[in-house]
Amino acid sequence: MAGEASDTPKKTGGAPDINSPFYIHASDYLKQMQVNNTLNDNNYIDWSQEMMNFIFAKNKVGFVNGTIQKPEKNSEDYMAWMRCDAMVKGWLTTAMEKDIRSSVKYANTASEIWSDLLERFGKESAPRAYELKQSLAATHQNGASVSAYYTKLRGI
């Protein structure tokens, strides 16, 4: 309607810029995602390549690699950025096993989720993985607060 503001960047003539990373097509929704495997403890490399291909095809790579920075709240791009980032976070978390999803659900941005996953799973070292799994198995809350216990687990 005339006079209404739109958060989608526009080309001359008012048509949406389909090349903008802020552009969301009507078919872009969580269940539409085309990633075959959910992320688990053993498939990060394959999963991340497939996920990055999907995100690249949707022109949203800047949201996971951090090159599209969150605008200030008073920016006209703020709401468009928030919607796109929320959609990318949804794509990422939908393609994860429940335990992994719950560990990233409080991330503020898609870029934070991607960085966290890379830090946790991106290192291919069987001895180190074994050591970390043993350490996790031996870790107990032992009366510590939930926050302190979570911090200890995140450290591992």
C-alpha cells in the first residue's frame, strides 16, 4: 500500500531487489530446507559443507560468516536483518540433533551459532575427541549451580 515502509531494500521502481541478502522469498521457510542429514557428533564436515551450499544458494552466507553485521536499531535495515538472521538461525537449528540444538538455542545470531559449531566440531582429531568425551563423561554437577556446571561443560 502507498505510504507503508518496507524493510526489504528496493530497486528503482519499487520492485524488491532479489539479489539483496535481505530478500526473503515466499518459499523460504524452515521445512523447505534441503540439507539431507542432521548434525550429530560425527558428521560436522559433511553437514557444514551441505549447509553452507544451501545458505549460499539462498544468498545468506553473510549471516553465518559475520560479514553482514547487525545494523543499529534505528537503521532502516534493522528489521530486515533481524528477520533474515532469525530465518538462518532456524535453518541451522532445524538441521541439528536435539542435544546440539539445545546447546546453541541461546545464541544471539546465526554467526554465533556457526562459530560455536566450528569451534566444537571443526577440529578433526580422534585422540582429542576421545579425551573430550572422557572428560565430559567424568564431569558431574556435584552440588554446583546449574550456571557453574554449564560453564564447566562449555569449557570442555
